[in-house]
Amino acid sequence: MVTEITNQAGAATLTLAGRLDTPAAQQMTARMDGIISEIGDAERLTVDAEALDYISSTGLRVLLALTKRYRNLRICNVQAAVYDVFEMTGFTKIMNVERALRRLSVEGCEVIGIGGVGTVYRLNEDTIIKVFRAGTDIEDVRGEITMAKEAFVMGMPTAISFDIVRVGEQYGLVYEMLHAETLSACIRREPDKVDAFARQYADLFRQMHQIEVPAHSSVPDALQHDREQVKHIRRYFPQQSIDLLLQILDAVPAERRLLHLDLQTKNAMVQNGELMLIDMGEVGYGHPLLDLGHAYSAMVALVGEYEKIIGMPQALGTELWNRAMGYYFEGLPEEVVEQRKRQIEVVGCVRNFSWLALSDSFPEEVVEECKALFETRVAARRDYILEVCKTFKDWTL
């Protein structure tokens, strides 16, 4: 029997490998004080049982003793034979026990979307899978499912995954999407219909932005999330640059509207003529200006290989965006529309650089490109940006 304990930021993991039979359980009980000392004052304890081959009734009692001490204990990656023991003894009713995740391969699969937190592949005609970046915690994966369900209940056409899988050492979410394709693929195939697609795209934003997120919802504060991301990129930019990005965010009015926060055209699937949202990991509540700024940063001002990430030529993507904003603001005076476009572009400046917070391992050339662009897009226009920020308060809902 092999045990290993790690403890990071209040979340401890106890890894079990081999056989937790009666002799091993007795040994583990004898050194329980040492185990508890290593776990420390962790708020959450996870027992990783992926390499556990066998467990006896004595071993079950050891884990039960840990459950009584750590109320948030979770036993994960339990192999089928071991899980059967938990289930037959009734321990699955009194402990949080999770089966080992199904393993899938995406080798040879078509890439249909690349985002800040992962890559979406088509497994077959009816199924897609989002594979999260290496290092993503399973709680973040579960959080995406929770946000998708919340948005669905609030009235958004959202694809919901009920299957978390492993792809190598990474997590994935499997979605059933019958005969669906990305909005990007549809536009690329039928560019002459870009105006009709733009209206659908705008309607999707408007439908979402009309939804008021209730105070009891688990949907997080989007502004606070963006502030944390900006603070996270301090290692790349001087403090005065960070302060300027935070000033932009501080000027955004507080609201509780539902926001997707990554609604570029590869994150909308067309199914039976209807747009369906995917990639719900960044959903939050706030002012629509924040959501549209995020989308603008991808659809118009993307940092990176546009056609690879968005899935269509940049000129076509920009045309779609401009037409969509015309429909989104339909009925407003021309001067108001122009002001709101300026506001969206300024907020988009934040997302152009805060996405670096999504990973600590971006290539150096990507980071250097962002630093150079910051000078031209933000630092050189500081006075203009701050003047536009003063107008944010005029955007009332």
C-alpha cells in the first residue's frame, strides 16, 4: 500500500495505490496522526483512488474515519471493482464516492474550436468534446456544467454535458450535438448569408442580455472575475499598465444581466437552424458592455492566428460583427450607436491582454506580441480611453 499527500491552497489530496487490505489498513490507522498532520487545516480533502486495486472492510472504516474528520472529503477516480465494494456496502450513500472517468482519445479528430481554456473536437457526427488545458482542476470542469445548467434554466439555448471524461492527463466534456456545426463553419460555407447569420448572432446576445441573474444564483460576478485576471498578468506588464486596465473595468456600470464572456462564433453551434451556446466556463453576470467587449476582442481585435482560432477570414468575421452590432442596437439614434461602439472597443482592450491569465505557460513570443500591442492599442491612446470611460455611465438598460 502506497500513500502520498499533497496540500495546495487549502485543498489536500491523499493518493492511494495498491491494496488497502486489512494489514495495510492497520498500518494506515497506526500512522493516522501523521497523515492528519500532513493534511493540516485543509478545507477540502480528496482521496485519489485511481491506482487503488482492492479495499477491505477494514480499509473502508479507515476512510469513514477520515470522512468524519473532513466533512468535504471526496473519493474520486474509483475503479469499477473497488467502486462495487463501496456500493454493495452502502458506503456510496454516506460518502462522496466517484467512479473513475471514462477515457477517450481525440487522435485524428477534427478541431472545431480553440479557446482560452481548451480545444473543442468533433468525435463523430453527433458528438463533440471540449478538452481543457493541462492543469485545469476538475472543479472548474464541473463549474462549466453548473453554469450551462443555470443559463439553460434562465432561458438560454445551451448545450449541457453530463459526461466528464479523461483525454490523456486532461479533462474533457462530451456534448451530444446532433448534426450541428459551428456558426463559423456555416458562415464560411455560405458567406452570402452573412447578414442573416449576423441577425441571429445579435439576437442571441440580446436574448441573453435581457436575462436578469437572481441574487441567489451561483453565476459569478463577471467584473470581479475580470479584475482578478488583470491582476494576474502583473508579471507581464508594469503597474501603470495594470492600473489603466483596472480603470477601464472600474468605469463599467454594475448590472446583473447574464453574460457569456466568450461568445465568438466558434462557441455558437447551429442546430436545426437555432444557435446553441457551448463553452460556458466563463459565464458571469454584469453589464452587457463587458460581454460585447469580450466578443469584440475576439471577432475584430484578436491577438493571434485569426482564421485558426475564429474559423473564417478576418474580413468576413469583422463584417459579421459590424452587421450584428447594427442589429443589436437597432432603433437607437446613430450618435448613440457610434458611442456604444467606441465603448465596446475600449472594453475589448482589457480582454485583449487579460486572457494571458488563463495559462502560465504561453510561449514567450506570444507574450512579447501582447506587450508590443499594448503600447499601440492602449498606452498610446490613454487619454482617449479615459475620456471614453467617462461615457460608460450613459449606457443605461
